[in-house]
Amino acid sequence: MQITVDDAVKELIMKEGQDYRVCTACSGPALVPITMKMPKESDIKIPIGNNTLYVSIVQASYIDRVSIDMVYDPDRFFTCSALEAFR
């Protein structure tokens, strides 16, 4: 399973200097900092500079690319009923 990461996503992660995760949200795959959704042991780990992009094993079965349009609006993230525990 090969997942490519767009340059804009790599730039975001390196600029922010923190790890990110692609997880499942109500609207589909969401790219969020791990401070919003912690990684799981089953995640696929992709090194990005000094940081890591974690991809949920669930999402990894559906996506082959991580793009900047997956960046999730924090206000929408917390309104998703699937993520109520993080409110």
C-alpha cells in the first residue's frame, strides 16, 4: 500500500513542526494535528522532515494520497458526532 503526500501537506507539517494524523471524521478523511486526535499503534507512519504523518489504517484502505484539502477545520471537527469524546 503506497500513500503519497502532496508537497503542500509536507510544507504544512514542517512549518507547524508537529505530527499530524489522517483520521476518520463525519465528512471523510481528516488531516488534523495529533493534539486533536492521537495516533494509534495500527497507524501507518510516514516520516515528514523531523515529524511524522500518521494515517489511520481504516483510511489507508480508502486513500492513496494525502492532500491539503483534507485539512480539517477545528470548528467542524468538534461538531462531528463521531468525535464527541474530544470536545
